[in-house]
Amino acid sequence: MISPSFKKEFDSLNPEQKQAAETIDGPVMVVAGPGTGKTQILTLRIANILAKTDTNPDNILSLTFTEAAAANMRRRLTRLIGTSGYYVNIHTFHGFCHKLIREYPENFPRIIGGTAATPADQIGLVRKIIDSNKLKYLKPFGHKYYYIPEILKSVRQLKNENIDPAQLKKIANSPKIAELAWIYQKYAQGLVQKKKYDFEDMILETVNALRLNKNFLLDLQEKHQYILVDEHQDTNGAQNKVLELLAGYDPNPNLFVVGDEKQAIFRFQGASLENFLYFKRKFP
């Protein structure tokens, strides 16, 4: 049920914001700076979808980047629509992918029954790779573990941009990068053997599952009839691939993204403005 606060919040929007909140179907991009009510527009749009269509709350997926942002969105939504707001799927990207891994383990054979790798697990695995192999560029004499932080940082960035070891090997333009590709491959194999997965793997494994299992993809596309993304400029390549696959059921999917191309704060996770600008090109 729509609450009186919905009308109050909706009336406070300017004409452009109202148009964004009222445009229910098809791909929509809202470009707005900080403090311009992006999350407010997104939650009002969810309320509009539920008020004007026969869509169930569980058929809406809203993605953001921090648990705090997800909790704030949930609070705003329940204030607008009451208890129905608890049934809307509001997650961080990693939270959403972790939920899929937990609920549909049969689609994730590589990590089924696995556990998340700790930083100590990751460092220990790279140390083992360095100890048991002759490396020319990434194992300096006198300080053989010197490059471990940089190796793990590079692996995270590569995974965030959906680049696997084989792809890196193909594009390696120096012996040092080629050696990194080799370590990356051994690292990935080591995680599988230990039944471990790292933070970035949650996104990558979801991409692989959606690519390889058409029925799984179709089920999720049917379930998530409306997809909304807050702070879309902060998506990295792997996260954007998840969106592309989920929204790939139609040339004009019900995909709503909000962001600011001048403000990308999640550089540490490989976020790329190219992913935000890609939306403009794909859905002109």
C-alpha cells in the first residue's frame, strides 16, 4: 500500500526527477550529481512500479554498492509502501551473487561446498606458488615475497574486469605480465583445489553460471522483471556483465540505472566509467 509520504516525496521532485520516477518500462538512465536525490528517485520508482503494475515486490531487483546504502534504501522504501518493501530484492552486487550461490549451489559446481578465502589464505597460496616455482621477474633475490601485495592487487583488478588467466596471457605485452598470468592461473587452480573462493569470485562465478546454464539465466530473467542500479558509475566490468546477462532478455529491458559520470568513488574495486557510458551507447 502506498503511504501518504509517497505523495509528499513525489511532489518535492522537480519535473525531470518526476519523469524518471514515473517512467516504468524500458531502459532508463538518470545522470545526477551527489545530493540530488538519486536514491529517492529510485525508491519512488519502485513504489510506482508496484502501484501501477501487477508486479510482485519479489520480482524487483535493486542493486547498490554498500550494505549501508542497501539498508537506507530499504528504510526509505518501507516508509513509502509499508511491509511490501521487505520483499523487494535489495542487495549489494556481492550480496546478490552470494545469495545466488547459496540458493542455487547446483549451478556453481566449481565452488559448491566451498568457503570464502581469508587474506591469510590468499597470501599463503601465493607464497606456496612462489616457493615451489622458478620465477624470473616476480621473485626478486633477497626478498622473494616482495611482489605478493602487488600480485594479489593485480589479480583482484583482473577479476573485477572479468579477465581470466588465459585472456591475460594472450594480451601480455611483457615477460613480467606473462609471468603474472602464469601465477594468476596457478592461484585460480589453487583456490579450486582448496575449495575456496575469494570476494571477486562471487561475481565471476555468477557470470559463468549465467553464461553456461541457459535455464538458470532464463529463470532469473523471469523472476527479476525490473532491475534498478544505484551509483551505476561505480560498476566494474564483471558486475556490468551480470547486469547485461540479466537484462539480455529484450532489446529494451526494464533496466533503470542512476549515477554520475563525474563521480566514481569505488576505484579500488576496478570501477570504470566506461561501464556507465556503455549504457548510453547500448540504449540510446
